[in-house]
Amino acid sequence: MPDESRRGRRQRKPIAMRGTKPVPGILSPVPPPTDEIKAVTKLFADEIKHSVVIAASSPLTEHFPKDSYASIMQDYLKKNTPKQTEIAIKARAFLTAPLAKQKMYFGRYAQMDASALKRRTPDAEAELDSAMTRAFESALKTKELYDKFGVLGKYKREAILKTRLKIDLSSGEFQGNFRTNYEFNQPEHLSFKWETSEPEATSGQWEMKFLDKPENEAKKGSAGTIPPGKFTIDFHEYFAATPPPEPQTVLVRIQPMKISAPPTTPTPHGATYRKSVPVGEPSNWVSITYIKAGAQTEFNLLPEDTGHYQHIEFFINRITCVKETGEWSGSDEILLAGFHNLSDGRIIKQGTWTVGSFDQGTTLPIPSNRPIRWTSFKLFPMQFPTGNLLGQEPVDNYLVAWPKAYAFTLILIEKDEGGTEEIVANVIIKVLDWINNWIEEAAGGIASSYLGDEAGAIVGSIVGGIVGELFGLFQELLDNCDDLIAQQTYTLWLESSKVSFIHNLPGYVNDLGNALGLNTPQTEFVSNPQVLRFEGGDESSGGIYDIEVFWKANYRYFNY
């Protein structure tokens, strides 16, 4: 667990009652896979298993496409050449089995030979693409499906923002830069760039509101046509020549418009014209702040809030062996692999962690090495006042509207001397790359049409099914192969990045003072720990392991 002695710690809030409904801030298991998700899993698994067996039965001189599933298996065999002949005999037995048995193992790839394996890519790709579409559509069967599995309606958003606005700083000191917030100490002409995927949109209307003025004083103007989706605002019209004593902030967004259908609207002179009317939802807000030179931006830029957290970290505190995988064997050597999905469905891969050697009752890592930061990401693309302290960490898509969901998939493996975890890891990477490309292409390369909970549930189910099929095959094909203990996917729901929301989740708040060097008071939120149980599914590999996890929100930022 995190250090209990940190100063400023608030009293821990209890975790809400665990029912079938996920609770914000609590890791919740994803719904069971739909039939369509099971179908795409089988397509993947059939192709992978057939490719692996073809490679195992072929001479090591056989050439397979680079980075194919067959080449992954062949690379393994080249490192284990003494076993190659024995493995090849077993592999040929799969390929010469009766047709019914081959179909059970390889599905539509039954009786295909090595040459067919190299020729079938286009058709197989199209079939897999269609199956993926059906799988995602099955998870998007809207309310009935989610009500069935208890997802709270108010924490479900059905679409990503289709219209996007950025401040265009493509000249001057910020050359090539597009941002969602900007400060100046004298009024400027600012350029803006917007785009939309609303099919009927032909133009846009910008809206600007002052945070310190009533809503009815909001200003509006033309944002031009789309394309090109460019316009400027002269802030000399809205700000005084001298900066105010306190920073003044305005928010700007775009409402996409379309030309209304006839009838047209008459003018006082008898002419008619076609009126522009709103279409779809407005864009994200961007913020512009007028501030004295050298002054510090006011923390409380958004009404009735105290800033936002912009960083999420996911930790593994301890792993405990409740039951070993086999009483007749020695200690379990445990590996942990996995990946996570951001709010737009993008997949972030993680490496494989060799946790250590376990007997029943063993807990690792040792206290002095806890906790292990498993993964982290930024909630929105902003830099800290002293620079970007987070390096190249993945950045979530700020165009996805709150609330958001993030999915974490963990795969627990018991490692033997066979080294099959390397094959599985490389296969998983290849599968995840294919799915990630599919998700991005499905949204025109801008952002996914599917949110993190949906994509996480689908990808987690697919990978879990494939991993199970592979380990089942390796049990028959390879000697002393590794055991899959379990794979599970959990979703973390967050309603907002606002401090006021995060601090009310189950957990506690640490006062960090200026420990992060950001020149502003800092806090961090630490969730209550959860224990996730991983239980093997059969007597031969069945082990039971408990993984204690928690998450943090930190790097509190005030200008968002």
C-alpha cells in the first residue's frame, strides 16, 4: 500500500457496496462477451493456431512473411532446435487428422497447406474486418445491453465529439503549434482551426463567453465554411487596452451549421434566402486568458471548481499466491503481462513483468519495492509550468466527452522452461497492432468511434480467448510449456477530471505542498486498494493468485 505516513492525508472513504453496477472510481469487471465478440475471437484464434502449426511442421529453412504468426513460431523453434523434430511430428499429426478434428482446431483453415497460408491474406483480412465491425456493433446495442449488465446510464456517453476546435499558433514563436488554451498580456488577432465529421455541416458559428459575465452576454460570429475551417477573432474588440487587475478568461467553441431545406425565409424587401441552422453537437471549448505580464494565472478559471488532475497512474501493490498451479511441481515462476485502453479505445501495450518465484502464501514484491507503477497516461495534452515532466507518456483524447472509461487488461502466466511466453507475447503484440489500426481507421484516422469501456471489453475478450486457445494448443504441441493462470479486464469509470469530483471517490488525498516543483500547491488522490482474484480454470494449471491494485490522480492543473 502507499505510504501511510504522508502528511496531509485525509481519512479514507469506504468503497461503495459492490453490486452488478460499476461504481465511479472502482475497477469493475467488463460485461461477458457477446456472440459476435466470440466469433471474431475464433477467427483470430483459428488463423493463429493454423499458422503456428504450419510453421512447427515445416523445415526451419521454410520462408514465411516477416512478423507473421508463422514466423513468430519459427523464431521460437530456431532457439529450441533440439525439440524441432519432436514438435514437427506432433504438428503434422494435427494437419493430417480427420477433417472434423481439423475443423475443431482450425475452423475455416482446415486442410490448408503452407502455400495457401501465404496466399490467403486478402480474403482473410476482409473477413476479419467484417467480423470486427459486427463485434463492435454488438457492444454498441445501446441501452438494453448495458442495462442488462448494470452499467449506469448517466455514466454512458455514446459518441466522441465530432467537431474539434484548436487555437492556431502556426506562426511566430509557437510556429507549427495548435493549442486549446492561450494567454496574452495585450489583445491580439487570434486564428482558429476547426474540423468536423458532421456529414451535413457546411459552415460554423463561433460562440464566446466570458467566465466573469452572465451567459446572456455570450458573443457569436461566423466561423466560415468547412473546408477550410479557419477564422480569426480580433480580441481588441472584447478586451481593454490595459490588462485588468485580475486575469480575464473567455471560452470559445464552434457550433457546426447546415443550410436549411426549403421553404426559404423572406426578407423585408421580398427576397428569400436559406437560413443556416445548427447540426450536431458543439465542439470542445478552448480558453483565452488576458493577464498582466509576469502575473500568475488565477487557479480557479472554471466556475465553482478548484482545478483538474491531468495524470492517472495504475499501481500493483502486491501479488499473493493463494494456491500454486501444481502441488507436484516446484515453485511457480509468475509473469504478468497486459495492456490498457484509453477513453477513445486506443490500445497501449505494456511489457511483461517477471514477478518472481511463488509458493503458497508467498507475497511479492517485498515491501521495500512496493508499489510497482504498472502504467500511466495524461488526461489531456497540456504541459506543466516548468515543462513536460512526463516524457512521452500516452495522452488521452481530449475530444472524447466526459464521463470517460479506461480499461485495464491483466494476464497472469506461470512460466516453465519451455519459453512459450515469448511466442504468446509476440502474438499478442501483433493482434493488438491489428486491432489498434482497425480502430483508428474506423474513425477516419482522427479518433475512435468507440469509447474505452467498449473497446476495452472487446479487445480484452478477444485477447483472453486467443491466449486461452494458444496455451491449450501448446499443452499438446510443446513440452513443458507455460500455463495461463487467468486473464481479466477491468474498467475504471471517471465522471470528470475535476478535483471536486475526484476527491469524492473512495480513497484519500495527500497534500504534497510544492514537492512536484510546479510552483503551485499540489495534491494527489490515491484510490482505496482493490484485490483482484486470478483463478486457473482446470486442475492441471489451476492456481489462485490475488493481485492488490490501486490508482492515483496527480499533477493538479488549474488552466483547462
